[in-house]
Amino acid sequence: MKKSTIALLLGFFLAFFHSGTSHADTSRSWKVGHLRQSGSAIDKDLHQFIEQVKKKTDNTFSFDVYTGNRLGDYSVVQERVSFGEVQLYVGPLSTSIDKRLLLATIPYLVNNWAEAQQVYTQGSDLFNTLAIFLKEQNIKLLGGWPVYFGGIALTKKPAQPGNPDVSKHMILRVPPIKSFELSARQLGYTPYPITWTYAKMGLKTGMVAGMIGGGAEGYSGLKDLVKYYLPVKDHFEHWFIYMNLDNWNNLSPQEQELFIKTASEIEQRRYRVAPAQEKESIEQLKRQGTEVIELSEKELRAMRTKVEKNVWPLLEKEIGESFSQIISGVKKLQ
């Protein structure tokens, strides 16, 4: 065999080997994101998650963590995960592609932390149903990260804040998700759907007089704008840990088990600390000058009853038969 031929073949094999190695390295270099700033509770937990994965896989993975919506709004990132542009994310679920994901934000679905843990936790009926829907978007649901019960942040005090039958004559920012829009109307407000990215500007310009769809922890960063806070507990804020399905399928069975187990550990630990952190976030609002308008159980019950009567039937039409199945299971717990 001629030397030139040997050199050509050797070059071919080296190029092939290098290409394969590069591809393997790339497939283990992941973009990971969440909504909050560096050093926040979710940032610390997510870093703990990926450090555990790296440790148990002999550092065959590398993770670049993008904080504070640097990858885009959560609805955008969900699509990017679906396409494989982002490998793993922690955040709310967008309903722009599949309205059935409204299941995750049914207003007044649960009323306390004990109910929330049973209904939302990894392996529950709700979790498994959402996992099926997300699989159709090429997304694997791993676990969850419970955050808080929702409330309303306002720039001025509303008329009869505890009475849902009184019109407040106030425009509220709501997430672009049907459940929040419907609930805001039932609580006496006019909803204006915009993403969180533009919500702060809406408060500054006076385009909106308040916000719904968040909680004390999220609103604490708006200390110069939020003057009043109503802990109406309209929804349970639960973020989901999910990843691209193709990346999931490329994991070994042992690695898949590791991801699921680590997500569960993070979730269960979060349930142990989140209630206290929620209270601390409310105290933080008070310290920065926000007046917290406490609501009686009678007022909260009136809100729940009105929303359940007028909003739930509309959501059932949007979601389908899985709505009644989930509601039936929740009612047995209450």
C-alpha cells in the first residue's frame, strides 16, 4: 500500500474519531435555566441538583446555568427545551401550545401545604397527567419545586379587598394563562395579560395598578412599586423540573434513575422549608414598607367558592376529561 494511501486512511480515521468524540462531549454539555437571580433559593437547589448528577456520573456532564430569565421567558424556554436548544429547566408551564397544561394552575385547587404536597408531588395523578401531555412536546417531566401560594400586589388600596363581588375598578397584570385571567375577573379586577418581563414596566408607567400570578417572594423585588399585598391564595405556585426528551432517551437506565431520584430529593426537601420561607417573604414585604392586608377565612372561602363556581367549568371545557379526574381526586383529600 502506498504511503499516500496510508496517510489518507489514517487522516480519515482520525477525523472520524475526533468527530465522534466532539459529538459525545457536546451531548453532555447542557444549558440549564431558571427564573430567579443567582444565589436565590431555586438557584442554590438547582446547583445542588447538578452537582449531585456530576458527582454520581464521574463528571461526564457539564452544566451552564442561566439565571434570571437569561434564556428567555419561561414560555419561550419551554419551546427551546422541546427543540433541544436548552436541555433542562425549572419554571412554570406555558399553555400556549397545549391548553391542557392549565391543570398546573387551576385556581384554588389546593388550600394548604399538606394538600399541595399530596396533589403536586412527583408521582401524583396530577404530575403523571402533566407528564403525558409534556411528552407530546418532546419534554420529560422529572419533578417539581414548590414555591408559594399566590397573592395580589397593588400600587393602591382596593375597595373592600376581601369582597370578590365588589368591582375594584383596577387593571391587574396577569400571566398570559387563561386561569389567571378568569380568576382576576371573579375577584373584582380587570385582567391585562402580559409576561413577567414587562410587568414591572407596566407598574412603573401606571398601565396596570397591580399584579396577580405571583407571591410575596416574587413581589419583594418590587419594593418601590408594591404598596399593598393581598394573600388571596388564588393558586399554588409550583415550578416543574423538566428536560428535553431526546436527551432523556440518551441517558442510561442508571442515569435516568439518578435524575428522577435527585429531582425527588430536591422537591421533598423544598416542601420542608418552603412554608417558613413563604412567611419570611411576607415579613420582608412588611419590612420594606408594603402593607399586607390580611384576609379572614370567611373572605377566602367566598373567593374560593366564587372561582370554583364560575371559573372551573370554563377550565374544564379547555382541558377536557382530565380536569374532572384531577378534581375528583383532590376533593377526596379535602
